[in-house]
Amino acid sequence: MALKLSKLPKRTPVKISIVLSPKTHDSMVDYARIYENTYGSKESIEELIPFIIASYLDNDHAFKKARKSIPQIY
């Protein structure tokens, strides 16, 4: 029997730790300040990083094209 709804993707967040160079950290602090000035909402660097990474990956056309050629496990 085939359901109309396919199997749901993984939804459990994965926690990782990263180390930033001082220069990158300074850039992130500036980004958070500019974000607050732009949207009127203060967000921590830790809250912004996942969305910045997702945006970067969503807009990297070479990555998206190359990714189509590797087997997906989910």
C-alpha cells in the first residue's frame, strides 16, 4: 500500500560546537547588530548562525549542482 504522504525527513536538531577566529567572531557580532538595526529584533549569534549557514547553502549553486550527483541517504 502506498500512502500519498512520503516518509517524513529527519527532524531532530543536531547540536555541534564550532570555534571561530577572532575576525569571524567580530563579523558575527557586527552582523547581529546590523540585523537588530534592520529588523528591530535582537538575536544572539548562536540563533543567527544556523540561518546564515542554511542561507549560504541554499544559495551556493555549485554546491546544489554537485550535491545532485551524490547518493542521498534520507
